[in-house]
Amino acid sequence: MTGVCGCCGALRPRYKRLVDNIFPEDPEDGLVKANMEKLTFYALSAPEKLDRIGAYLSERLSRDVARHRYGYVCIAMEALDQLLMACHCQSINLFVESFLKMVRKLLESDKPSLQILGTNSFVKFANIEEDTPSYHRSYDFFVSRFSEMCHSSYEDPDIRTKIRMAGIKGLQGVVRKTVNDELQANIWDPQHMDKIVPSLLFNLQSGERTESRSPSPLQASEKEKESPVELTERCFRELLGRAAYGNIKNAITPVLMHLDNHSLWEGKTFAVRCFKIIMYSIQSQHSHLVIQQLLGHLDANSKNSATVRAGIVEVLLEAAAIASSGSVGPTVLEVFNTLLRQLRLSVDYELTGSYDGNTNIGTKIIKAHEERQLQEAVIRTIGSFANTLPTYQRSEVMLFIMGKIPVPGVHLALPSTGSGPEGTRMIQIMLLKSLVQVTAGFQTTNMLTALPNSFLEPLLSFSLTEDPEARLLVLQILLSLIDRHDNRPKFSNISIISDISVLKLKVDKCSRQDNLFMKKHGQQLYRHIYLGCKEQSSGREHYETLFALLGLLSVELANEEVVVDLIRLTLALQDLALSTDEALPVYNRCAVHALAAAYLNLICQLTTVPAFCQHIHEVIEARQKESPFLLPEDVFIDNPKLLSSLEKVEGDVLFLQSKITEVLGGSGYNTERLATPYVPQYTDEDRLSKRKSIGETISLQVEVESRNSPEKEERTPTEEITFETLKNAIVDSVGMEEQERERRRLVVEKFQKAPFEEIAAHCGARATLLQSKLNQIFEITIRPPPSPSGTISSGYGQTQSRSVPIYEMKFPDLCVY
């Protein structure tokens, strides 16, 4: 019998004998290396036998698994690994099929050790670059099985960790094997991503760390490889780093779904960490795609709780900071439009206490608190996005936001809000706060192009509103726009500084563009400063901000003419504080006096005119002795000690316009302009702010009419234009301004106090005159030209043009060809 068996064994194929010889009698001895070398040499010499070797090894492994001979299973897998590493011929595809069949067999086993063994073999295979493509290989089973291992709930925590780490490594191997092979099944398909990404996030979530370790994937040390969290993060980074433009959406969508399903937006920490990893791992040119998906997700959750929306906004804030200039992408205004829409919805929710408009008293307080936090987060995010934009795009965003703000008297009702006037006011405040964020750090060389009329005029109109918070926000926006040399912090406190050199102000020569800007908008700015000081609801912050605005105008945009106007404005403020007609509270009057003193102390040192400085310092010293409550050190403090009334403020404690005009005139300043008191001009902006009566509105319209009326043109005598005429016009310009103001005052007074019948008669006469002029114009333009066929007489003795067909008309011979 022995001889017969030996004879039959010798008749077996050589590859089977070589495979059998690598298995020792005792599996503890491990693989027989000498025989393994013979098998490897045979496989390299006869590559056509490789698929049969793989099939036979697979057969033996399946038999050993069924018989629980796990030692031989390990030897078979080791042999397969070595053959796989050594052979790279064209026949490798058939061998790989046998190899994957064996790996699948191990992964289907209930034994954790076999699952880990199969995973390790698959990872080794994934690192091999195949020379020939495979058209029919599928990895669907491996994606599903490795994802299942990532969620292992094995009782023993150590074994559970090993199984989860094996699952993560397996997914990493699948990605490496398929992501760059166009012939393989697309690993970026939603059916695969919906399994891979949540499995990675599940393991990432188990870590305690709150921040991503580094901004780029690094090689981990051996110690870090023992942690599933570090391994997961490295695998997640690798997956995202390989994502092309068209695959970003499929990779990010499962992340958003996972955060939704497990309520992870509310905690913010894990969501922020996930998107930090995403933003640092993807290619920088794809950053805006992630931002767009987050914005779309924010819109989709518009009626979700405020904490969820705040979490998404917080993630947007962090993502924008990481993505820098690539975060907004091509749709700049759409980003801000989405954020502003969320801001408006949040205001509605806060005021109504419900997402559907029905008031819910029981939850209103909690929701209002959460909505307020959301609003602050949205405003911060708007600022974060704006900081990534160049100057020209930031100007566009400023105009876009300004167009969204309901202007008093224009936007009578907002189309998307049912919260009434309070809602309108809150939206104004929120959008102005957004503008504060957008304008922070704004730098421009040309103020005219950066601040067009379409932005500046609506902005300044808010400085005339009765809401002190809105006025303060407008002043802060103006400070950000004007400050181009970081001088603003140096004017944060109002005080009398004996030597302003300690402030280390950065002063550049005023450019031509700056001169044009001040010539065009200077009077508007002066007027709003004056009216801001006149407001009874102005507090300490308002006056400190107004002082900073005056200081920045002097440092950033001042030429000789601007300096003169600012001094006139300050002296007018002093007169305002002395006046009893305005009914200003005592604190406001003292604050205006202190503001004027602090600014004149600043401007006199900037002009470096000794006599001017001497007069200012003399008045300040007199105030320190007699009236310290007129200086900023005693007014702008927490508990100022003021008099009950300000009745007699005179003598040496006042700045004298005549004295200042005299000392500055000696240094070449325009004495005539200095000697003229500043009077604010009332313009159309009053209609957008505080005008209460219809009579005032009509007076403005009639005033504009009277300025352009033909009667006025007829009354104006024509005179010859000579050099003397031009000279007199320049010299008398101040007087003409006074006459114009007086004329306007009389017109306003007439329409406020005159009887209704008189006003109606006046308007009727004007309407009749206008209609007669229009009739004359229409008669000239509509009347047809004379016909060559002549005219006919009407029954009333008038002539009318006869309508004659063109072929009957008689033309001169010269006109006929």
C-alpha cells in the first residue's frame, strides 16, 4: 500500500506538490521557507500556472477554515502574500481572483483573528500597483464588510478596538486600490460614500480631542497608529485629499447627514473638528464647493432649532477662516445673500416665538435667547467671509448689504417679515452690525470709488434716526472706512493731551482723490457730526465715537480748507451747547463742551500755529480752575459730577471765534471763511429720517420747485460776465449762502404757518402754469409738418392739414429721380 500511495503522489501535478510541501506537519513550525522559495521560483518560471496555484491554495484554505485548522490558514495566507508580492505578470488577474476569494472567506468568519488576518492581507494587496487593468473585479463586498467592522460592538474592548482598526485599514486599502483606477467601480458613488464616510466619522467621534491635530496629513508615529482616532483621521484626510472637483459633493453630503442624524450640530465641537479636517485636506481650489454645500444645508434647515442653525453657522465661520480667499468662489453675493436671509428669518422667529408665525408664549424666552446667539454668529460669519475678499469685492458686498437695509420712509414694510416696526428696527440694527464687520480693516486708496453716493447717502441717513444704537453703528462704520493708517485706537478715549506726539499718529499728505472726496462729501459729514451732537439720546459712547471721527478726518483727509471747516464746526458745537433753545440735558451740553475742547486741543497741535495753541491752552487752563465740568476728564467717566443746570458759561472758559480767526489769519488761513459761523444745511435726508409732518414734506418739494421755476429765471437779470463779476462771486459766496439759507427758511416757514387755502392756491397756480407749458410743447411736437399738397379750411375758419396719399403728392422736379 505504501508503494501504491507513493506512486500516486508522484503522479500529482508539480504545482500541487510544491504547494503541499510548504505546509509543515506541525503548523506551529510555520511556513517551510526553503519549499516556499521553490514555489515562488516555479511561479515566476511558469506564470501560466499561477492561477492554478492560487485556486489550489484557495481550496486548501477553505478546507482548513471549515476544519478549524487556523494554523494552516495563517500559513496559506502568508504564502499567498509572498506570491502576490513576487509576481507581476499578466496572469496575475486570475491569481488575484483566488486571493480575493480567500480574503472574503476570512472576512466572513466569526473569528476576530481571521477577520484581522484577512484585512491585513487585503491591505498588502492594496499597496501593490498592478501592471494590467481588471475589467470585472468588484469591491462592493469589501466596502460593506469593512464598514461593518468599523462599527464592531464586540464585548472585549481590546478586541473591539482591533476589529475597528482593521475595518479602517481595510477601507483605506479599498480607497487606495480604486480611487485612481478608472476601470474599477467608482468609489465616489453615493452608495459607497454613504458607507465609508459615516464609518470613519463614527470612529473619529469616539476621540476626546476637540481640535484637529495639524493643518496637513502627517506620517503618524507607531504610538499614534495604536489609536483608532488617529488612524481614522489619517484615512479621512487621505480620502478627501484624493477627491477631484466632481467628487466633493458626494464626499461632503454623508458628513452633513451624519451630523444631522446624530444631532452633532448643537455641540459644535465635533462638527467644527470634522470640517477643519475637510478644509485642510481637500485641494484649496475646491474650498468654495464645501462652503456652498454648507450654505445650502443652512437653507434646508431654516426651520430647524436655533442651536442647529448656529452650529452650521459656526462651522461656516471656521471653514471661511481656513479657506481664505478661495472660500467664497464665483458666487460672492449669493454667499452673503444666504447669510442675510438667515439673519432676517432669525429676527422674525425671535419676535414671533414660532417658526410658522404663531406665537408660542411657552418657548418664546428660550427661543429668543437662542436666536440672539444665532444672529451674533451670523454677523461674525459675514465678517469672516468679508475679510477674505479683495477691496473691490468688499465694496460690492457693502453696497449689497446697504441695499437690504430698510431705510426709514422708503421701505415702509418688509416683504418677508410679519413682525412689524420692531422687526424692521431689529433688521436695521443687525444689518448695520454686519456692515461693521464687513468694513473692519477696510483699506482703500480712492475714497470716491470705494464709497459711492449709493452707499454713503443711505448710510448717513441712519445717523439722523432716533435710535441711538443705529447712530452709534453708523459712526463705527464711518470710522472703519476713514481709518487707513490704524489711527483709530489712538482716539479711543477723549482727553486733553498736552503733547500729541505720544500718540504716534501716522499722517500722510492728503491725496488728490481725498481732496475730491472731502469737497464732494465734506459738508454731509460735518452736518451729521453736528446733528449727532444735538441728539438728546446721545450718550458717552456717541461722543467718544464723534471725537474719534473728528480726529480721523483731521489726520486722514484734512487739507487747509477742511481744517478751517472743522474748526468752524467745533465752534458751532460750542454755540450749540450754550444755546437754551435746543433743550439739551445738562450732561449733553457738558459733553459737547468737553468734546469741543478735546478736539481743538488736538487740531491746534496738528496745525502747529503757536498763537492758536496758546489761546486753546489758556481756555483749557481757565476751565480747569473755574469749570472742570466742561473738560472730558470730568465728563466722560462712570459717575460724572455735574451741575444741576448750566446757565452762565462765559468769559475765559469759552473759545473765541474772533481770536481764532485772528491768529490763524496770520498763518495764511482763510479769515473770511473762519469768521463765518457754521450753520448746518438741511437736505433731502431729513425726509428719510425724522420729518414728522406732511407740511414739512410739501415744503421740501416746493422748495425744490421754486429753485428751478421759470419765474425765478425771469426775475434773475442778465448781466455781462467780467473778471470783476467772477471776483465778486468768489468773495461774496459766503453771503450768498446766507441769503440762500434765509430764503429756504422763509419758504419752509410759509408752508408750515400759512393757511391751507393759500397753499392750495399757490400749488394750483403752479400746476396751471405747468400744464400750459406742457400743452405748448405737445402742440409743437405733435403737429404734423406742412404737406406738399397744401391745406384745407375747417368750418371754424382754421386751417388743417389734408391727409393726401403719397402717390398723389406733387414734388418738385429736382426731387424726382
